[in-house]
Amino acid sequence: MGISESDELRAFEATGIYRLAESGATFLDPVRILNASYRRFRLVPSAYYSRSFGTSRQGGEAETERTGEASPERKKRKRQPKPRELNEVERMAEARHQEARPLLLSAHKSLLKAKDLLEFLPRMIKEDVRVLDVESNLEKNLVELGSSWRAPFCEMTLCFQKSSGENSEEDNYNQGYNLIVVDPPWENGCVRQKVAYPTLPNRHFLYLPVQELAHSTGALLVLWITNREKLWKFVEEELFPAWGVKDHTVFYWLKVKPDGSLIGNLDLLHHRPYECLLVGYINLDKETVRGSKFKFLEERRLEISYMIKINPQLVKELLSEYIPGPKPARCIELFARELVSGWTSWGNEPLRFQDAMYFSNKQEHDVHS
């Protein structure tokens, strides 16, 4: 049966954003949004959605982690945990989950009702299917990447630490950033066990000059956070005060499979099928922005995407009306793992996912379409 092209689906094919009116949630396709940033190249959906941070795993193991599906052998060995009473921290985490649960269920229910989108998703993900050589490609160092990576149309600047007395044109122009997205390599026992990527002790993030990076007229800060209750407590009681973040609210990112089902049990204590973004303001005086076109973000929101984390450009698209300060907004991503047009990308791995294996020639694709 062919796909019934609703107005919303046609808009989604063009923009990568499908608004689920019934719940107020949004389904996102990072590939479509990011491809607008490339002139000569385009992201290959099958390659983008199979991206992995694995460093030394065998192909089968990496695939298992990406899909979240255990092999039959592993399923046989896996024992059902015995019921036990939750400790105090787990009870707090469960209470936080129960508060969000109605919103999550409502959003997922509205997604399952979007039949045109569900019919379209498998085709969207399998387009230009490509098998990635994860072992040989993700281990390249910066020098090797120089001959095999793609960039969006943007200004490329290599920054070195300046002496304290040196002044530059960038320093004069820069009054700070209006949108700051931070995806820290949180210290996590599970991540350490998999050796997925280097992490930092959480207290190290207290010393990031986030407040100094914020624009003098105000900035919107977006922080990725896991569902660990101890981490939430650290962020709310120590990290945000240190960064000067106020009036924060929560965005939920719900991860689904190609058929629209959740990637895991919604109520599984330590493996929720969603992550959170804490969104707050820095250097913002509510009185000075009152009456302007700027809209203050107060309510919780929910976004849905296929398994992979939302790209910072999607965050900007969704939150553009909530970003204070002059337009166009100046944006920075801390701990970036890919380049985004018009953004400052800071971190040790900004070229991580710019490898040519994730892209195809846009002109060749247009000819064969």
C-alpha cells in the first residue's frame, strides 16, 4: 500500500520536523535538517543512524549495542533479576519518572496514531543502505581524518591559546553566545565498562567558563543529562549555580525503533528509553526582555526521534523563539562530535562524525532520485 501523503508528512519530508498536534510533541529527523547545511554532499541516512562510539568492539557487538537487541545466546544466559526494595536514590528517580510518565505516554500514543509517518519511517532509515567499516574508520586520528572528511558550508577557524595581553578581532566582536549546547562526557559506570569514550569526573565541569561564554544580554543553555538521580542532584544543586543557570525546565527525548515502538521498556529502572535536556537561562533579565519578540520557556516539552541523539541544529530549530539576544543567534556546542553550519564546535572530537563514509555526493543522489 502506498504512503498517504498528508500535509504534515510533506512538510516533514522537506523540513525533518513532524508536529504531533494531539500531544504537542515533535518527531525529528536529524538527517533532513542537517542536509540543508551541505551544498556538495548529503548525509546517508543508513550511515548516520548506525553511528557508533565503539572503539574496539567486533562488528556484531557494535550492532547489538546500536539496536539494543540481544542475541539469542545472550537472551538464554540472561537471568531475570529478583525483585527488591528500591533504595532512597532509586525512589527519588522513580518519582521523577512517574511525574514525566503521562507526558511520555501521551506523546508515544500520538506517534502511533500518525500512520502516514509510521509507514514512511522504514523507508527513511533504509535509504541508500550502506554497511560501515566501523573498525577501520572510527579509529582514525586527526591527521588521517584530514584526507577523508566533509564539512557543512561554514567558516573554519583553528584556535590556539592566546597570550593574556593579545587582543583580536574575534574578541572585539564576541559579546558571547546566545545558545550554548553542552553534551558532557558524564562519568558513568556503564560507559566505563564498555570503554565507549573518555569521560571526566563530574566535578570537572564546574570549572567550565560557561557563564563567561554567555551573551551579555542573555543566553539559552541546553544540557544533556542522563536519568541517574545523583547526576540530577549534582546539576541542580551545584553545576547550574556555578554556571549561573536559572529558570530551567526539562525537555524529554524519547527514542523509538523504525516501527514506532520504544527502544525499551518505559518503566525499566536503570535503562529508560528516553534522555533529558535541561534548558535554562544565563545573564537574562526578565524585565529587560518583557514586551520583546523573545518568548520565555516555561513548560516541559517532548521530542521523539529514531534511536539517535538530537543534533544541536535541531535544538536551535525547535527553540529559536526562546533564544534571547540579537538575531541571528550566536551558537556554540561544547564537547561537539560533529560540525554544524554557523556554529562554533568545541571539543576533542569535532570531526568524529565528519568522515566521508557518512556522506554521498549530493549531485549523484539527485541524478539517481
